[in-house]
Amino acid sequence: MSMQHGPIGLNPFDDPLDRVLAEIALSVQLPSSLHEKAKSRYEAVRSHLEAKTAFFDQIEHFYPQGSMAIDATISTRGTDDEYDLDIVSQLGGRFRGMAPLEILTELEAALADYPVQRVLRQTRCVTLFYSDKMHLDVTPSLRVQDTLDRESLITHARGPRPSADDRLVEMNACGFAQWYVSRTPLELRMAKEFHRRWLDQAHLAARADADVDDVPDQCHFIVKNTATLALQLLKRFRNIRYTSYTGRIPPSVMLSYYAGIAAQPNMSLSAMLVRLAGWIIRDIEQASIYRRLLHVANPVCMADVFTDRWPESVAQQDEFAEHLRELIRSLEAMRKGEVFPDNMMCTLRENFGDRVVTRAAEEIATEIGRGIRQSRQLYTRRGGILLPSAVTVAAPIVNPAVPAVRPHTFFGRKI
């Protein structure tokens, strides 16, 4: 393995609040059971398409985009166990000159017999729905000649009949992924510890020590820095806030842009999440002052506008900014030790969802219980054992000979 240089990063499991947040992020990760499937399925889809007459020798590139390309995949909105993965299928000369709807329709027809539960043509892609709740979006594209980083045109057509709104939209997902990676360097210690916990949570502890050294070069879909971990938490927060919302919501690619902009190695996870949310709030406030819609474009392709379909109004972007302010207020209160444990858990459930927060608390309780059995338990400054439960993340077992921990502390000590 090549030598790694750069920021070492902080272990998010060393800090009480960060530990809870990191466990929440683990709870919404693409699980190890789907990890290998996700890597193999898009190659299987490519092989299926290339076997079709219409697509034979016409797929120039087949590559991941969005969260899949930057290792930030989490469960989809309103769910805890469904995952969307995005693939770009760059098509050859046969498809040049074809109308957007015609391209989408041909792609749909070629995938109609693919062995999944459902095949659905959408405005810009064709989605494959698998029985294990994974969704694979295949987006057809046409390469723009004489440009860098696979700048392309993707189809936009609602159907079922052609309309004046049908068009080709500029996109450079490959270039953006490269930009994001350059902005968010590997934080080796953070990546190793997170990878170790990911394997351990999946009951693959026997592999953890063997595989952890492969994180920089070998592992895909594994969070490699604090900015990406904060991005996943922010996406989860957005998903919870907009669970029952029927319209468009703040796009993931826009949030990824801000994570790249706000990234700063060697920050704590909670501080990085506050920093990321604050950056978005400032840009929204600046746009709203002048009654303009937030405009965020791909930094490597300015014609690729990430906010082309959201926000639809100033009120809509202001609503999101207020959600972010609530998130920051709650995190800052927790960091200052101003929240009772029960109230903290309620707030975390409101922010990130009941099921994943409960699961995160149970994982922490299990881990600390294991430490107690192995004589590795941690103690508060006043002698209490740090033993969270599924109901209250901070439930210290206090030595009666030692003064009680003050109720405004979290995990037995003030942050």
C-alpha cells in the first residue's frame, strides 16, 4: 500500500457527542450486506444493456455519480433501509441527434426485461427497483466533445409524449466527484476508526483488523473524512425534515457542494456539521436579501446548475435555512452541556429519526458493555461509568461515595 500523507483526522468515537452522531451515521450507511452487491450490480446492468442490439458497442462509459461517486450514500427519504444509487451511461454516436424522450424510451425498453421488481422511466433516468430495496438510477448521457472530465448532456423529458419542455441538460458528474475528492482529503485515523466500527456493527469483527489498513486504497462506499460524515448527517436531517413533503427538496448534490466548500480537516464531527449548515444558511440569507433564488453551480462546469429545480421560491429556501438554524441551535446546546440526556435523545430523534437514533444508542450501550466485561470501561471525572442506554444515551452508574454528576452534563462530563 502506498504511503499516506495529509491530515490524520480526529477519531469521532473519542468525543461523547461525536460518538452519538457517528453511530447515527453508521445506522444510515449502505450496509455491508449490500456493499458488494452495489459494486457488482451496475456492471451487470452494463452487460445487460450491451447485449441489446440498440446499445451494442454504444456504451462509452458507465460510471457512478452523486453520493455513490463520493462515498456518501445513505438511506433514502422517509426510510431506514432503502438506498438510491446513481449511474451515468455515456452513449455513443447512434444516440446523437435523437430526442431526449426517445433516448429515455429506448433505455427503458432495453431494461424492461431486467430481473428486478420494477423498471420505471423517470424525467432524467430509468430506475431499477431491487427486491432488497436498493434502487439503481441509470442516467443516459451524451459526451460533449473537446471538454474535460466527461462533460456531458443528459436527457430531460417527462413523457409520455414529447413536449416543449424536453431538453438536454449540461452535466459533469465525473468532474464534480474529482473536485469533491480534492477538497476532502483522506483523514486516516478517522477513516480507519469509522471503517472498523462499520465492520463491527455488521458483525464482521474478524475482518476489521485485517481490512482496516486497506481503507485508503481498497474500500469503496466508506467515509474517509469528517466533511463527508457531516454531509451524510445533514442529508439524513434533511430527509427527516421533509419526510412527508410532496414537492422537491434541497438536492443532495447541492449539499455535497457545500460539504466540499466547508471541508476543513481535523475538526470534530459536531463542529463540522455546524460549519456545513452555517455555510448554507449564509448563502441562502445573502440570496434572500435580494429576493433571489439560491444559485449553486458545478464548480467545474458552471452550466451544470445544482439548484435548477430547487428552490422554487424564496420562501422555500428560507424554510430550509430555518431548519438548519434549528439543527445548529440543538447541536450547540449539546456541545455546551446544556441539555438533559432525555431531552437530548428526543432532539436527536426529531433531527435524525427515531429508529436510527435508538439503534445508535443501543450500539453504544453494547460497545461500552463489552468494554466493562473486558475491564475497558471509561469513567466520568466524578467516578461514574459511562454507560448509555437505548432510552438515555447518558446513564452513568455512579459510585455513591463520589458526588453526583450535575444534570446538565452529557456522557458524565460537560462538553
